[in-house]
Amino acid sequence: MDAFGSAFDIVIVGALALPWVLLVIHLFFSDTESSLGKLLVSVKQQNQPALVSVLLFAMAYPMGSAVSRIAQDFFDDDDLHLHVSISGYERWFRLPVVTETSIRTDVYCQAQEPTPRSTLSNTGPQFAQQPQPNQSLCQYAGGRLEPKTADVWSGRAQLEELATHVFHIEEAALLLLGTDDNERLRQFRAQIIVLRGAAFNGMVAFSLCLFWWCRRFQSRLRWAAPLACSFLGAVSLYNHLLERPASDPPYMEFTLLVLAATGWYLLWKRAPKAKVAGEETPSQNGRGKIQPAYLVLATFLTATAFLGWWSTQVLYDQQVFYSYQAMSQTPKPATPSQK
């Protein structure tokens, strides 16, 4: 049953990728749209719902598996930063982005604040004693926007590494207790997978709609969107190759560069041409036209899914840290020999 639930979450993520997949087909394979429609009609005429369900599952599950992995790295990648070192001036500039590690680090320091432990028993289960952060490390918690010195950057990196290490150990210890004792924890995990995938799918759909909408304009500002994607992709790829091990694939960098290439192609190859006498433009015949309302809708849905993932990630991390502390401080039940 648990395996079916995990597969169901992945299928949902794959199904949510369908809008931008259809958008890609419309933008790049418009000549085959009619044949695709005929194929769907023929499948409907076959009246084989079981076969259609199997085919849809076979398509949605691999797509959802790929998107969920890419989305997990995309929302936990810290390669979007610049290192400036000129004549003794050394600063790190990090974009104000929220990552899974930054959320976990802040929750970890909040969970380690002084508590009246003297009133609690320490005779609970023998959980491994985890390293505790000192006050000097936890002072680097929080997402301040000012340029960071070498000491601040190093301290924040050490704090994030410690929080991640402790989190994985405590999470594994809690998950080993069994399904019944971790039902709420598993619900949060499923929600994170779905909301994170929905936010990533929404971001891709928004980017494609934005490029499509910018095709309508002749101003040079229409090149700003693919240029920004190219810059962010190049910076993150440089930092990734410089700092990350070979076991960490560049998922976010790949996504940004592919979106940038898509934007350049759409704006360069599909730019609006001068009107010929008697010829209808895309804006007149309705083909190739996108309404600003689509952008607003894509922005709203993406922001909603992202905020939902953010909140759920905080709740999940709090559940892990505080549940582990509660388990380690709960008195053991007396054995028959001790009675």
C-alpha cells in the first residue's frame, strides 16, 4: 500500500507536467498537432479504457519520476552565487532564493534553542547523541541579503552541513520506527513531492508562456527573459563545476540552460515578420497568440504551489527534529524484571 502511495504521488507530478508538454508540442511541433488529435480520436473510438489507463500510467510515471528528481535538486541548489575578489575585497553575493537546505538549517537552529530539559527524564531510548550547534554557528542562520565575507560564508556552509547531517540521521531513525508511528511524517513527505513538482511544472509553463508572449513585441526588452536565464544558467554551471562533486548532477543548470535555449529559439526563429499585403498575421488569425491572462494564471498557480511547498517543508523539518527530541526524552516503560 505504501508503494502504491509513492507511485501515486509520482503519477500526479507527471500528470501536472502535461500542460507544458502540450505547450512544447504547440510551439515546436505545430505541424504534427493535427495528427496528434487524430490519434487521440482513434484511441477514444477503440473503447478500451483499461488499455488507455495503462498507457497513461506508463507515460506519467517515468515523466513524474524525472520531474520529481529535477525539482528536488532545483529547489535545493545553492549554486546561484557570485564570488568577487578584487584588491583584498572579497565578498559572496547570494540570490535571495529559498532552498530546502536553508529552510532545514533555520529550523534546526530553532529546534536547538535552550529548553527546560531538567524537568524531563533522560532515561528514554538510546538514540545517538548528535553534535549540537554552538551559538557562533547559529548566528549565521537566516537569509540576510547583504554581501557575505569569507568568515560568514564559511560559517553558513558549516552550519548547513551540520544541520543536513543531523537531519538525515534523525529522519532515518524515525522512519525505522515503522509506518504507523510515522503516518504524519509520511503525509508531509508525499505533500512535499507533489507541491515541489507542481511548482517546478508551473515554473516551466510560465517560462514558455513568457517567451511565447514576448514574441509579439519588436522591442529589445523582449530578449531580457532568455538573457536572464542564460546568465543564471552560466553562473550556476560555473559554480557547480567548481564546487560540486561528480555525484551531484547539474539538474538546475541543465533546466536553466534548456529554457534559455528555448527562449532564444522562439524569439529568433519565430519573431514576428513584416506584414505582407493580403496576409494575416498571427495576431489576426489567432494562431500563435497568447493572452496576458495566461501569464497571470501561470504565475498565480506557480506561486501558490511554491508557498505550499515552503510551508510543508518547514512543517516536515520541525516534525523530524522535535519528534526525535521527544523520543529521546521519553522515559522507557518498565520491564517485568524492573518491577
